[in-house]
Amino acid sequence: MTDPLFPPPSDKKELESSTAFTPRFDKDGLITAIVTDYDSGELLMVAHMNDEALAKTIATGSSYFWSRSRQELWHKGATSGTRQNVHEIRTDCDQDAIWLKVTVAGAGATCHTGMKACFYRTVELKDGKTRLVRDRIDPLFDSSDIYGNKT
Amino acid sequence: MTDPLFPPPSDKKELESSTAFTPRFDKDGLITAIVTDYDSGELLMVAHMNDEALAKTIATGSSYFWSRSRQELWHKGATSGTRQNVHEIRTDCDQDAIWLKVTVAGAGATCHTGMKACFYRTVELKDGKTRLVRDRIDPLFDSSDIYGNKT
């Protein structure tokens, strides 16, 4: 199926070395998007984009994703005010992942829980069992104030 | 279906706030894995893990993934020598992504193309058209020396 917004992926060699941007969406029409902080480099979130979300992100310089849980286009920060200003977009060798370097507006929190980043817990192994250990950092906003019962 | 290696995900609130590590594999049994350089923080690669890859990574401290193209467990660096020593593992709010902070052995290249990282091209928009612009950095190894015709 030809994507209306992006040209189709070519062969492996072309994908890796050419100057043609031919993103590879998966069978659900999605591509993985990694978001890092432009200044600190910190990993903020991982989400997914469909072709429309990717095209709108490129055209507007503000991050759009596809919400798999809500099955709708998602302008990041539209509700919470924490929009992402996109400074740079990269893709990987086989063009099946997108990397956005952003600055975050509003309260500066990327995660819907109010945390600055979504990765606020480490996985630790002790006595053969895994557990999560939470960073000793407070949320930047109270998610119930922003989303009510929607989260 | 109960996963034999990890406990099943619980409800949204538990996923976000508890200390139980209950990774959410997708319908293909995979979870997204983000790999960054432990020292510099640079984004090196994005890949996928099945439950076995994740369990082996946690148990051994060396990165394992699931190769979707080869449909097999993939000990990163087993062929090229560029194994990943895992310093820290994190997960995100809804436990459907894994973040590994690693140091890379051997030639220090993470990408099979020989580049240090897979994200060696930016997406640029000019006159309404996108194109890729490659970093002016040389590969750390010649991939044909390592993989022959396998890449």
C-alpha cells in the first residue's frame, strides 16, 4: 500500500545510506518515536506515530503522536500545556524509529503522571527477583488537577 | 496468557506506581527497548525484546534482543564483538518500554553499519520536502569485514 504522506521504503541498502526519508511504519501503520530533552539529552518518553502524526510534527515543529489506548491523533501537551517544541528530528539505520529532540513548555513535565520523564523507575534484581525502585523526585504537577479522572 | 518469566501486568494505577515489575509485551510478545550510552547519554539504538531477551538481559547484564527480521534471540555484539554492558535498566510509566544504559565493548560501534549510533541522519524539511542529512562522522568499522554479505 502506498502511503499518501511519505514515499515507500526502498531496499535495505537505500534505507541505510540514501538521503530519501522513507519511514517504515509497522503493520498497524505506526513507527516508534523516542523523545529526549534538547538541552540535557535525558530520555523523556517513548510513543508511537502514524503517518499523519509524523507529517504534522515535521510541518509544525510541535510533537504529535498516535494514542494507541485512545486510538486518536494526539497533540502532545494540548491538555496539559506541556507542548514539545521540536528542535531536531532523526531516524535510524533502517528508518523504523524516529528521534525527537525537544524542549517542553508549561510545567516541563512530559509524563502524564506529572513526572518530568516517564522513566522514573529502575528495574533492580535482588535475590533472583526483580522489583522497581522509584526515583526520589516529586512530580512537577498533580495529574488529577490536569486530567481529572481521565488518566 | 500468563507469561512464564514475568508476572502479568496489573491495572493502570498499579502499573504506574507500584514496585512490581510487570512488563507489558505487545500482541507479538515484544517490548520496545531504548539503548543509550551510560557515559554520554547518547541514544545508540532502538530494538525489541521478547520475554526471554529481557530476562537474559537482567540476569546476565549483557543486552539481548529479539531480531524481528531474523526471528531469533539476538545477543547484541556476539558477532561483531560490540557487546553491551548494562549498567542500569529502567521502565516507563505504563511499563511498555525498557531503557538500557550501557557501555559498548569492542570497536564501540552500536550500529551494524559500523556507525557509533544508529541515528546518524537528521530529517530536514526544505521547500516542503523532507530529506535525510548524514552526520559528517565516519564508521568505526567496515561492516563488510564483520558481517560479510549478511547485513
